[in-house]
Amino acid sequence: MTAIDFGRVITAMVTPFNADLSVNYAQAKKLSRYLVENGSDGLVVCGTTGESPTLSKEEKINLCKAVVEEVGGQATVIAGTGSYDTAGSIALTKEAEKVGCDGVMLVAPYYNKPSQEGLYRHFRAVAESTSLPVILYNIPGRTGINVLPSTVARLAKDVPNIAAIKEAAGNIDQVSELRSLLPEDFAIYSGDDSMTLPMLSLGAKGVISVAAHVAGKQIQAMIDAYTSGNTTLAANMHKNLYPLFKGLFITTNPVPVKAALNLKGFAVGGVRLPLVEATGNEIESVKNVMQNTGLL
């Protein structure tokens, strides 16, 4: 399979809600357009930043459809179709392909903690159900399971359309091991904004980002500076953005980034239970970090 270029800055897009917490599809279209015009090469729709655990299958399909209609062909649209249920992931992946998504992202099955063999079989079964390229997503802090580099390498070798990984284990040694085990054209993305620059130095391609909702152009510029050899400038940009990267995680994602977008006048509404909206203090903290970074 020819490797697809998903881009360097991919935003893990929030799901805008109306006041009654129904999905605001019109605002999702506007947000996707805004993100693509402000530094995003691609978008992940219905990922965990998009509150996928609380979206119905129908809502997920309609969100993917809306974003493809708005920015398809101008940016890569990647559907978050992973869950702890292999059959459910396969069914949603097939729907994502039908509505015109460019790829799917599969988070490691959470809660049920499969073995490495179980992870291998899960990812392989979902990937083989589609012709779309697949991005694996490893985030042990949320899923309770670490997808080991040896498992990723096995999948890359055996399943041609598994093309990339979003790596968010927070372990730089693991990134080094991934890059040494994987083919050159297998893309590694940082799954943590503050790890993007260190991971670029180890051969990562870019970031699947939360902060790009408000700082997409700045993150693109940082990656540009690094890849063009101006590592000092890239480091200075990282240092400037670092308080934002941390400030958007003062409480559970995507609560702070939704607050940030609302502060910018981009109404994305609240969050669905069991998440709760940012407190007054948390909103003030997000506001301060955005002002200090020149984003508000």
C-alpha cells in the first residue's frame, strides 16, 4: 500500500454541542473550516477529545459526514473508530469509509486490558475490514494498556494499511524503540503537545494535537523551524507554547480546550457527563495562559 501523507499537524477535534448537549453539526462544520484555515493539515473526528465514549454511533457517522462535506479534499479527515469492542470498531470503521473519510484512528481497547496478542488481533481485525489507512493510538494513561513497540512493528509488517501511530505513552525510550523497529515510511505522531519537539528529534512526523485548536499556526511554524534545521528557533517556540500545552490539561481533556475555544468566541458548548464543565478558576487559568501566549 502506498503510504498516505496525513500531514504534520492533525487536530483531535472537539465535538461542539448545543445548550441541550445535542451535537451542533453546523458548528462542527465551522470549526473544521476554521482549523484547516489555521494550521491543521488534518482532523481527527470522534476521537476521545471529541468525547467519543458519549456519542452514539449515529452521531459519530453524521459528524464524520459533516466534516467530510466541509473540508474533504482540503485536509485529511480521520475518524476515531476505535473502542474496547472489536466488532463495534469494525462496524464503525466501515461506516467511516462509506462517508468518505481518509483514514481511521484506533485507540487501544480500554478497560478490558487485552494481552499483546489480543491487541495484535484486535488491530489486525479492524484494519483488515477496511481499505482505509489506519493510525494506531497508544495512550496507556487512559486505556490501562501499553501497546509495545514489538507489537506495533509486528502489525506494520503484517498489515499493509496500518500506516501510523499516535504515541502518547510519555516515554521517550519507547519512541526511540518504535523508530528503530518501524519502517521509515511508518509515521509516528506525538500524542502529547509538549512532547512534539523532543519526538521530532527522534524521527516523529508531527503531532495529533489538542492545542492546535487555538495555536495551529504556531505549532506548524515550530515544526517548520525544526525540519528546516533551525533547532534553536524551534526550541524557543516550544518554550513559548509550553505553558499553553500544560494549561490545556489542568483538568480532564477536552474540558480546558472547550473553555479555550469558548473564550475565543468559538462557541462549542459544554461537555457531556460524566465530564463536567470547567470551574471559574479553571477558566481563569486557561484565559491567563492564552493571554500570556498571545492567543487571546
